[in-house]
Amino acid sequence: MAGETPVEQLSERAAQHELERLAKAIAVANAAYHTHDAPEISDAEYDALKQRNQAIEARFPHLKRSDSPSDQVGATPAEGFGKIRHAVRMLSLANAFDEEDLREFDDSVRRYLGVEAAIAYTAEPKIDGLSLSLRYEDGALVSAATRGDGETGENVTANAREVDDIPERIEGAPEILEVRGEVYMSHADFEALNARQAERGGRTFANPRNAAAGSLRQLDATITRDRPLRFFAYGWGEVSTPLAETQMEAIARLEALGFRTNPLTRLCAGLDQMLAHYRMIEEQRATLGYDIDGVVYKVDDLALQKRLGFRSTTPRWAIAHKFPAELAWTRLLAIDIQVGRTGALSPVARLQPVTVGGVVVSNATLHNEDYIAGRSNTGEEIRGGKDIRVGDWVQVYRAGDVIPKIADVDLGKRPEGAEPFAFPDHCPECGSAAIREDGDAVRRCTGGLICPAQAVEKLKHFVSRKAFDIEGLGAKQVEQFHRDGWIREPADIFHLQARYGEGLQQLKNREGWGEKSAQNLFEAIEEKRKIPFARLLFALGIRHVGEVAARLIAQHYVTWDSFVSAMDEARALEGQAWEDLLAIDGVGQVLATSLVTTFAQEAERASIERLVRELEIEPAEPPVRAEGSPVAGKTLVFTGTMEKMTRAEAKARAEELGAKVAGSVSAKTDLLIAGPGAGSKAKKAAELGVATIDEEGWLAMIEGL
């Protein structure tokens, strides 16, 4: 909204308050939309709230609330209706807002499945109505429920029987069949209904979606009978026997059973056809006679859908490609460079403020130097190869994105003398060389601890919730203490009280501090001198080492001393210690190199050692593993091509059964599962006498578990 602080500029405290505000705003919007059928904000505004919430959670994952909107679907069913628990959850869909998002979706599907060839998808209009689940038993309609919160919906069975497109009995269906689809109202019927309501002095509706939802969710079914509701079937929930082998065939089966399905549903062989169908539907949008707000793509092969499965609130095999809602043109006033915790130089566009979808936008992301130059990081043209220059007339694209983007440049309005942007090769904060490594999309400052921008961001990370989490020492206090020279590196935090005499006198007289708050801070710092190994490693802010990787590394080495010794032994990036590091599942060459390099840098190592001298580091506990399976407690390695399941699936299954999955073969390996194309790992397993089986043997081993 107007005046919002960009997510990248939020302090931790501000982010916490913003997440609280967003949770309340989204809850109100959900209730207005799903429960009361009277939305108070536009879909684009709602999407923006959700996207901002997700962006803040991504930047501050430790601040994610227990009632996070990211984990919720719909809203609690309204009072007055009976409740029906869905046998199969009714989930929402992830959103794509541009071609790049859709390409990433397609890439993620193929990566998960281990498929390089094009995947077939169905594409159908996304109806802007009310989701409904119809349950048939032995061909008879026995219940109808709204989506509700995804787990439990409202019982609107009597109302659903009044909708002409919903048959009360079907022939040739499975014994149990839950048909899912969208209740909607045509534009013509909506206008006629509002005219009748106005004549009677009754309530008129803001749009067809509100009218459809309000008409279906009536406690008096006779009111529903008088409303011109329609129904498109697009899916199913529980079925006693499969409808078909593909999504397209299943939709045809539903149509044969007597349900209306959308005539614009098409089978697309890959991304190009999906985009072509999207553009065709978008062109027809105004003439369809009913509201749509995008196109839904689903993996056509139902066996692949099953393999892909679900996230917490969305399926991996489907996505909603929303129509762009917010575009505006404005002047690019400047390009600023910001330096982040890892030294990344991030360009930001400063814009002549412009209202985009009800929000005043004055900044936009420019990603990196390639994006400014009009090319991708692989050298392909974007925006037709047009570069971005200060003074340009640019098109700002917002849609559901929290951080706006520059979508296009009008070369006809480019000022005379506008020069190509020269991306800096030195850090604007400390003057150190800024280099771009092979394969990296961004340029990074090499200043490390001497760079004030990196130092402050690293300190903020160090005291964050998932790291040391020192009560009373947040981002704002870190900035203050660093500015005044009290804290330059993490170890300084533990010297605060001793360095300034008792510390209390100097601190309590500072703005915002009193005797009690100062004493509380010193006590909180003392409490954190004892810290788990994994939290310390994560807190150091080493590039590529996130919370999960830190935990896996800690579990592998158990103690801090053994870990540091291993990093020293692996300094040459070869030898047994290096191989042992790479054998940790989830640790690849890039992460391993980052770890070893950090401990090999003299200044960085000295800073870490000064910190460690102040701490008592608790050893890590090995992970608790399931028991009772043939692989429980064993170390497994997968190599070669998996033909029946991808490595991601095989790994997940092995871990579910209590195994540890490693990335390379060593003397600690208990079993190698080798598919076609197995090379050096199979050879090393043979040399070490490690038991080896093929994929068929693996599947036979875990069959029935």
C-alpha cells in the first residue's frame, strides 16, 4: 500500500509488527471473501498482501507466526451451516504472475520428476466463483460442501440441489465420487438479478462472484432456487475407482456423466503451448460471459500427479497463471546499489512515484547487472534486448508481486545523451573490489568484515531468532551499537559489559535505555554463552549455510572441535576430510567450498576464534531415526539413473524408513543403490566391499513398508 516500507528495508522489529498487521488484514479479507461473500479489497490487493507476507517470512523465517496466512486455505466455515469434513482436502493453488514464474513451475515439476522432456499439461480458465465439492454414492448426490478452510466446509447440500447444472443422480459413476468445481453466475444473469433486487428494494451485489457465493450460501434453499447459478466441474476428491489415467480423460469422463466442463480446456504439450493458450483465453476474456482471473495448468498424467504430491497448502502439480492486473509507466530517476550480508551488490530503481493498482510505487528491483543490460544471466535477451538507463520511461509491473519490477522500456522517450549504466566493480560502501564469480548472477564485495554494510547485516543475522536470539538485542540495537563503535564483530557482544566498566552506567543513559533494560540485556547476553553447535554455525552467516545445512553438518561432526579440525584438513579441497564433508547429504561442492574457504581466511578465522573463546558450545545430537525397517540406522548412497522413482523420491523414502542418505561412498557406507550409468561410486563401493543392489532390489526391499 502507499507508504509501505520495502521488505528489504524492514528491521526485524518492524517485520514482526508487519507480519502481525498482515495476518490480521488477510484474516479479515478471508472472512469477507469466503464467509460473508462481500470482499472489501480487490484480488490484486489481496494477492499483494499474501506476497508481502511471504516475502517477509522468506527474509525473516524465524518470525513466521503460528497463524501464518501462508499455511491457511480459505476461512473458517460460517456459523449457521452444518459442517462437512472433506475426505480429501480442498487446497488452494500456487500463483504464477508472469512467464518467468510459469517457467520456474515447469522446471520445478521436471526437476522433481527427473524428466528433461516436455511435460503435458491441461490448461483451463480459472473461474472466479465459489469452490464446491459434490459427493455421490451409488450415483446419488448425498452431500455438497464449500471449501471452508480446506479441511472442513459448510454443508450446502439443499442449496446445491437447486442448481440446474448439478445432477442429483448420475449413471455409470464409481461407487464413491466427489466431483469438484466452481459455482458461478454469468454476466447476463448477474445484471438481471441485480435489476430484480433493486426493484424489490433488496440487496444488490458488487460482482458476479459475490452474487454466486451469496446465493449458494443461503440458509433458506428457496432463495437459492430463484438465483441463476451455474456449475463447471474441473476435478474430484475421493473416488472409489479412478476416473481415468489422465486429467484430460477424467474431465471427459465427468462430462460424459452429465457435468458441464469448460469448453476452453485444452491439452498442452509443454510451456510454449501453455503460454499460447493463455494468450488466447486472455484475448477472449471480455467475451466469455462470465468472470475468469487466469488460467489453471495441471500435469495431465495422473500417475505423475500422485508422484508430485502436495505442499502444505498447494499441490506441486498445478498452478494458477493470473492475468496481469497492474501496469503503469513512469520515469526512472536513479539506480542505487545496496550491499547485503553476503556482499551481494543489488541494484534498485528509484522511480518517479506512480500509483500501480492503488499502491504508490517509488522503487523497483533491477535484480543484477545482466537484467539492467537487457539479458539473462545465460546471455539470452530479455525485454527484446533493451537495456535500462537513468532517465528512461519505464513500465512498472506489480500484479501480486511485493517488490515491483520494470517490465519494459519505451526507447522512443529515452532522453538524448542517456548513457548505459556502468555497474560498479568496487563496493560503494568500503571500496573493496566487487567480483563476479563464474556461474554467479550477482557481483559481490570482497571486503568481508571491513565492509560496514556486510558487518552490520552479519551482526543482524547473528542475533536473529534462529541464531543467537538475544533478548533486547535486535536489528535496531545492532545498528546503534555498530554506529557508535561498541560492536564490530560478534565477539564484541560478549565484551559489552566488561569493556565499558560495568557497562550499565553508559548504557542506561542512552536514548531508549534505562537501568532495568540495560541490566536485562547484559543478563540475556550471559544466557547465550551456552549455545548449540548448529545454532552457532548458522549464526556465523557463512554463505550457502542455512539452518538445515547447519543442522546436518553439526549432526555429522557432533562437536565444534572435530568440525574445525575437519575444515583445516579439507583446506586443499581434496583428501579424506574433503570427501567426508561432501558425503554429507545436502552438502555439495559450492557449500563445502564456502565452508572451507571461510575457515581458511585469516581475518575471518580469527574473528570466529575470538567468538568461540566466549562460548560453551553444546555438541549436536545425532538424528532420531525410525526403527524396524531393513535400512533403519544404515547409511545409503544412490547413484546412476533411477527409472522407477527420482533420487529426490528415493532419498525421501529412505529417510522415512530411518536411513541416512549420503552424497558419496565411504567406508561408513552400508549400501549402494546403483542404477544404469553408475560410475565412480559403484567402483569405489566395490573397492571398499560395500554391498550394492540395483533399483529393483531397492524397491523389493521397501515393498509393503
